[in-house]
Amino acid sequence: MSVLIVLPPRQVTTGGNWIYASRIKKGMKEKGLDVQLITLDALTMDAIKQAGLVQTFNAYTTGRHVMPLAEAANKPLLVTMTGTDINEYLIQEETREETIRVIARASHLVTITYDAKRRLIDLLPALSRRVTAIPISVDLPFSQIDERASWHLREEAFLFLLPAGLRGVKNPLFPIRPLAKLHSECPRVQLGFVGPKMDETITRQVMAAVEQYDWVHYFGEIPHERMYGFYRGADVVMNTSKSEGLSHALLEAMSLGKPVIASRVNGNVEVIEHEREGLLYTDETEFYQAAKRLLLDSSLRMELGNNAKEKVLRSFSYEAEMDALHHTYLSILSLDQSDPIAVCR
């Protein structure tokens, strides 16, 4: 049996979706199951026909295009519901109907947090028996390379690192203003971006800030196998997303014991208890206050980092994720998929 995972179009291999899918491919290979990855813009009917099961990441962006092909080939469709699906596409009037149509005709649904499953069932109660929460895990390649040495920062520099694609939902411009205030008070404060250039307008604005401020840096799109060194070289790692399912970058940084600052959105709140595994914020003032606390208090950085590392080890196990996915795949293929999900509109 083989699984075909269809990712949104124009995916970058350093992005969260690709890292997630690659981890699944690796984990299923260990269990004797073949998984193939393809982006929507490269998808063919032949690829669908050769699969035993088709899985899409994102119901609206990807699933609505894959669904008719899977139905024509009589293949079961598993939909991984993203944070954007639940937080935006199921709510917004212009995308709600199409998203529900995909959900209703899917064989099964997966969410990557328990809270996302609860919110999905609250929106569509009839889904309760057709949705499984499988928290993502961390599988970060170890590296001995000292990436910080190549950044040409002063030895005393204190680096706030934002690992994210340069696009609107990741809100990369947000930390510039509050960190500019903090930099004016403490010149060793530095801001670093690492991630692919995904939105032309956002990228242009980030690059303008890099040109304007000598304390703002763009380190480029970095292969996943080098990210270990980037997390280790940072003093604080940030997630500034407007909407989040569950951030691989955030979990990876936490797994290395790094203190984190994160926006108070659903996916971040589920993994971080404020003042225990990290600091959460809702606006610029709270972000500034959190950044200043971490800058000035090394014991707080250590305490939050240690708690974060323990949380990831305890709750985001690679083995548990792979076991649950493998069970889900086998269960779907053993069931009669002729009856679509009935949903309340």
C-alpha cells in the first residue's frame, strides 16, 4: 500500500508543510509503508491512480482541487486540517462552503492539536467520529556547526531569531518596531530573520528594514539540516504568527531548551503556558515587555528553556506521532468509504 501526500502548490523544502510530510515519509518507511510527496501544481491523475490512499495538507487550498481526482479514481481521501482551515477558511463567508464540501466528502480528517479537533467539532458536530488529533513531533537533525560564527555579529550581541517564511500570516514585520525601541535602550539587541521569501510585498518590506537598520539581519532560506545551529546560536526564538496550527520551528527551538516569545493564538497557546514554557503576547506593548524581560533576566531564560524542552519531550513524541498516523492509514483502508460525512451547515 502507498500513500500519496499532496502539498499546497509552490512549496519550499524548508517550510513547515514539507518538513512535516518528509517526517511522515521517513516514519512510514520505518514501518514498511511507502509514502510519496507531490505538490498540487505537479499532481497528475496517474499519481492518484497509483496510490492506495491520498492525503492532502489543507482542505481549502489543496483539498478542493484533489477531491474530484480522488473520487474519479475511487481513492479514499484523508485531509490534514491546517490552522488556516479552522481559523479562517471555515469561518470566512467566501471560503466556508467550499471547505465544508471537502470536509463532508473526505474519508477522514486529521488535526495536529487536540484544541483544533475540539474547535472543528464545535463548528461541525457530526464530525466527532471522523476526526483524529495527532500532535506533530520534532525530528531535528543534529549539527555541530557554529552558525552564529558566520553571522558577523558582535560577541555581546543578543539575537532575537524569527524562523518563518516571509509572508503575511507569519507577520514578520511585527517585531521590528518594539525591538527598535528595545535596541535604542540596549544596542546589543539584534533581530534575525531566517526563512524563504514567499510574499513579494512582505519580502520587500523586510529587506527594506534590513537596509535601514544595522541591527536587523536576513540570513536567507536555510536547509532544515542546518537549523539546529541557528536555534543554538539565537538567544530568543520568536513566533509572531497571526494564525497558527502548530509551529514546527517553535517546537524545534523549544526542544533545544531555547526561551521563546509567541503570539497568543490558538496553536501557540496549546503548546506554551505563559510564564512556564515561554512568554505569550497580544500586542506590541506585551511583546516589548516580554523581550525586555528575557534580555535582562538570564535565570528566566534558563527556566523557560528547560521547561520548554521538558514539554516537547513529554508531549510531542516522534514515535507516538508515527504510530498514530500508521494506525489511521490502515484504519481508513480497511473501512467502507462509500458513505460521505453528513455535516450540519
